[in-house]
Amino acid sequence: MKHIKFLLSSIAVIFLLISCEKDLPNYLSYENYVFSSADEDGGSWQTTLINSGDEIIIPAPADISSAEYQQELSNLKQEVSNLSDSEEKAIEYWTDNPTIRWNEIALELIAKYNIIPGPNADGTYTLPNPNNPSGPPAFPFAHPPYAVRALAYLSVAQFDGLISAWHYKYTYNRPAPFKQDDEIKYAYSDNNIPSYPSDGAVLASVSRKILTAMFPLEAEYLEAKEAEHLRSLLLSGGYVESDIEAGKIIGNEIATEALERASTDGMKKAQTPKAVSDSIADAAYERFGWKWVNKEIPQRPVGLTPLYSQVRMWNVPNVELTRPIPPPSLDSQAYIDDVKILKDYADNITTERRRIANFWQDGLGTYTPPGHWNEFANRFIVKYKLNPLRSARTFAYLNMAMMDGGISCWDAKYYYHYPRPIQTIEGFKTIAGTPNFPSYTSGHSVFSAAGAEVLAYIFPQEATLVRGWAKEAAISRVYGGIHWTFDAYIGTEQGIDVAQYTIDVAQVDGAD
Amino acid sequence: MINKMHKLKYLFCTLFVVPIMCTHLSAQTPSDAIMMNAEQACILLEYNYGSFDQYWEGSYLRENQTIATVRRNTVMSMMAVGILDKLNFFIGVPYIKTESSDPNGGKFAGASGFQDLSLALKYQIINKEKEKGTFSALATVGFSTPVSNYLPDYMPYSLGLGAPELSYRAIAQYQWKNGLYLRGAGAFLWRGYARAEREYYYNNGSYYTSLMDVPNAVTFEGVLGLWAFKNALQLEFSYMSSNSTSGDDIRSYNAPQPTNNIDSDRLGLFAHFYVPSVKGLGIVAYHNRVVNGRNAAKINTTGVGLTYYFNYRKKQDKNETY
């Protein structure tokens, strides 16, 4: 019997060895890299929220020979001589392209707040209220239209802020502290970019301020992130205190500009009262003989943001310029054919179609489809070693195009008010959650096509890849059972069309 | 006495179902105190039906018309083999079908397929006759892993947690001569990763991976049992607790996911009747109710099954007797 006991204990030991530590990635990890360009002329690129990069004024920096600056330098030497573990980790985490980190923070908050309010005990629904953000339900509900708007304001403000920073960097050409004193080591690769003002500080302040406005319950969390980031900039050896202070001025000012635009862009009115929503539905019924109806139990009285179509666009002069052709009528052959296709997919869920439906689902509780495209952008930014200015440019055009795409898509959704498959196909079941808004066109399709076009413009080597992804994202909704094929195909065309307005702007901003 | 014990052993092999939210945790792991002889084998075929229309979102018990009543139908086959008198081997796999009742607000398709293959070895460490009864202590190690490509990240319809599991269980029982017995069992369940079909999820923070860390769990079971009618009928009343050692809460009105911190307290009744007229045949019936929980389904499960015992080889020469 002894050998049996030995056998059993051996098995137990092997099992314990297999039971190893679990370690999963919480952010994109990458090695420090030398930027593929410094963009010395970046300060002259065209801005969006302000007229030009020199519009925000910061004080001229003290000369590096001044007593004032020398004092800063010696303070810094003392600071960097004695780094704690957490400070070293922070330096490693933030890197010298922190646009990526602030984008990830935005994505995380979107995923945290992308929670749809449930019904009350009496069957009514309470909407999140910005005047009482704690709720319940908490404000905001970071659904795709909200998410892409938050990302757009964040990225556009970052981009303008960095253009402004670049303007002053190459106006004053103040060398970084590690260039002046051998005892100060730089934590990152030397890119030979002047240090006044600190571009990282611009990003920290502008991002904290925009995200706090978009996610008011996260004020404390974001303040701590900003403080950690600013401190890591100093301790990286790349900036003295006055470099950072100047960056903060730009960050705060450009954030104010962005939030001013946001406060009057029409988003406040996007979620309408029931009477308005009903009249929109009735207008569609008059026009086309159909209207979308929410099928949840209890029924939601109002669809998601019926008037998102009225939100101010970034680069499209008038949303109706991008309105797609009408969808097939409910007695047309095209519609009947589509019912057949959807039933076939539902009855024959293949491994591949299921994978695609889930990969692109980006539903409740996630960073949404626009978030997914921001993640792709993050990876390309690292792959092509973009500097923070070019990274912010990527995000700015990506998110402007996707937000314009969302607005255009919502215009089609509520103008045509087309029913979802579960509404018109008796007994139909889906493997993805049917959202609370009309079917035509598919938001995923428009967001993804718009995002892919911008990424294809900025990373032409990836054009085929990203356009393929956009098509897969579009058809994924048909595989999921929540969209018609024409929602997807026409939505893809719509996204390409909308993105062109943004690309036209990008092409003449001075960066190409 | 020898006859009696022999009969007890002959009578029984077990099943063990822990329905939590939408998974069977260690569904087939034997946790009783009974050993089969080296020449015996037992086959179990069982059907159970579980349903819930309430679940705990964190610690808040709620209903959700999106899913209405969720039903789980399970057909399970299991085999137990006495390798040695003191060492038994178990293998089992369930087939599960899930769905929501109509009407429901979500219109989600259910799921169906084979869930996890379970393997276990049970070893009897102590079996001591005392003046008033018998004390026994046993240890079980088990392993289970998905055998189909079911999607664990499709709750509450997913067939299981989708992660490999290693279980270590210790069992102690005292049985009086009048047939009454008390049993306690504690287990540690190590779970690996489940694989989702998305590359990002939120678990109190961002995760850029399709791997989901399924929390480990600790379970405890207390059983009061009785052998009646000349050991033709076994009855049990059980309490079982299961507690994840980590994990996140289900978020408000949101779907559960495999990373959730699941706790549950369950009460159960169990009966196993040995049919005197058919040698080796037994009938099993049970009913379990989850009475308290966290991120768990308030599920009631009822099962019926048949057991069949037979000698799969000729009697071995024995060095030891009972």
C-alpha cells in the first residue's frame, strides 16, 4: 500500500506545480523606442479647437544658465538619486509616449461605465443624470455614442495641446536636463526633442480634465493618475519642474476649449423624452410603413439617443450629406432573402461565425467598437514608433471620423427607424445582445469602416488588414443575429464615406 | 459485519452535483465515503433539471426578464471502477442544454453540448471499526477539462466555466451501527483559465487578453445520512458551501462572466434505492436548492438516475479483510 500513497502524493505535488501563478496583461506592454520622427515643424500643424499652436500663451522659459534653472536642475538631481520602487514602476509604466496610457485609461473608464440601466421594481427605467452622477444609475452610461464622443474630445484636445507644445519646444529649444548633467540619467530613449514645455505634462493635464468631465465619479482616480504621471515625468530625467508647469498650462487651457465645445455640441439633448421619441417613430411609420420597437421586458420607453444625429459633427458639414439609401421594404424580395440568411445563420452556428460574432461584439461592459479601434491604433502606434504628437494625431482623426460616423449612423437609424430581426422574424433567437436602437445601419459597420479608413490613411502598410477587419466587424453583427446584411454592407459604405471628410482635413494639416 | 460492509460497498457509487450560476462544479467528483472492491464497477446514467428565475448580483438577489427563467437540462453518464479495494477511479461527462423560458426580453439562443470530462481517484486512508461504529477517512484528487468548444463567456447559458480544474478533497465519516452516519468533506478547487472569444474584458480593470482567470474555490460539505430497510435505501440530507477565493462581482444588470467571485450555500436531499429483485440495479433521486449566494444562481435542481453495479473481473486474492 505504501507505493500507492507515494503515487497519490506525487500526483498531488504535480498538480500543485501546474497550479501556477496567473498573470494577465492590463495594458499594452512595449519596449522603449526611438521615435520614427521628431516632427520639428509640428508646432505649425493645423489645430482643431484653437486657431493655431501659438494661440495658447506660456511664459518664456528661464535660460539654462540662469540661477533659477540651475536650482531646478540641482533639485532634480536630488530627486532622481533616490527612486522608490513604485516610482520606478511608474516611470516604466508611463513610458515616453503616454498618449497610449491615457487612451487606455479612457478605454477602461468606458468599459467600467458601459452598463445599461436596468428596470426599477415598478417596471420603469431611470436614466443616468449628470447632475446626480452617483445615481443609481451612475452617470454616464458609456454606450458607443457616448464613448466615441469622449474619445474624440480627449484625442482632439490632446492633439491641439501637443501642437501647441511642439510650437514652444522648437521656439525655445530648451535642452532636456539629462543633456546638461551627466548625473541625470534619462529613463527613456533620447529623441532629441526640446523639453520646454513637457509634452507628457500637457497630456496628463488635458486628459485628466477631459476624462473627469466625461466620467465625473472618477475625479479622484484621475487626479491620482495625473499626479503619478507628472511625478514620473520629473523623475524620468527628461524635464525640470518649469517644463512640467508649462505643459500643465497648455493642457488645462486646451481642455477648457474642448469642454466648452462639448457643452454646446447637442449631446445633452440626444436622449429625448418619450413624446419626442414617439413622434420620431411615427414619422418613420408615416414615411415607410414600419417602425422599430424595443422588445425588452419591461419595454424601454425610449431608444438610445434618438437625437445623436443632431450632435455637432467634426468634419462633415451636414449629416444628411452622408445619409444612406433607404433599406428594403418589409415586403420586398431583398428583405425576404435576408430573413432566409439570418435564419440559416441562427440554425447553423459554425465555430468561425460564432468566433467572429464574439470577437467584434464589444457589447455592454466593454470598451465598445470605437474602443476596439483605439486599441488597434495603440498597437500600430507602437509598431510604427510614433512620437506622442503623431500618436495624438492618429487618435484625433480616428475618433473624429468615428464620432462623425456614429452621428451619421444614428441619423440613418432614427430617420429610417428600421426593425431589428427579433422584431420581425417570429421566434428568432440571437447569440449577441440586441441593442436598444433601430437596425439600419449597423453602428459597428459605420464605426469600423470609418476607423479603418483613417488607420489605412495613417498606416498605409496596414490598409488591407484594417479594411478586412472592418468588413468582418460589419458581418459579425449579422452572424450575431442582430442585424440585416444590408445594415452591414450599407453601413460599411457609409463609414467609408463619412471618414473621407476627416481624411480630407488630415491631408492638409501640415503633417504629411 | 463483513457481509454488511460488503453490501454497502456493493450498493453504492455516487454522484455529486453543484450547480452554480450555469456550471457544474466538480460535477462528478465522488465525495462520499464508500469504496468499491477491486473487482467492482458501477455505471450511472442520470438526468437532472435545474432552473432559476433569480440570482445574486453581488449580494443582491434579483430577477431579470432579459433571461426570464433559465433552464438547464443535463444528462450525465459516469463510471466508477474499483482498482484496488482502497483505490477507486471515476470518469464522467455530462451533456447539457440550456435555454430561457418564453417570453423573455433578451431573445438569446441557449447552448447545448458536452461539458467537462471529469477524472478522479479516491483513496481510503483510514477505515477503523470502533465499538459503536466505523470511522473512515478518504482523499480524492480529481481533474476536469472541457471536452467541447462550448463558450464559457456566454453566461448564463454557457455550459460550464470552461477552465481546467484540479480538485483536492478530504472526506471523513463516522457511521453508527444503527446505520446513521455523519460525513464532512472539504475541498480545494484550483481552476485555470477560461478562453473567451474576445480580446478585451473588464474585471475591475482592463484585461487585454482572451484568457479569463476563473477563481479557485473552497467547498465544504456536511451530510447526515441513514441506511434503512436493511441497507436497501440510503437517505441523505446535506449542506454544501462553495466559496471562490477571488474574483469580481456581476455588475449591475450585466451578464455574469467566468471571472466572477461565486459563493453559494446549498441544501440537498438524496436517496438511493437498491432494487432487491434486480441484482446490481439502483435508483437515485435527489433535489438540491441553493439558498444563499453571491454572484450565483438561486437554482433548484432535481435529478433521477439509474446505477448498475457489476464485477468487471474475477475476485482478487485478498491480503486484507474488513
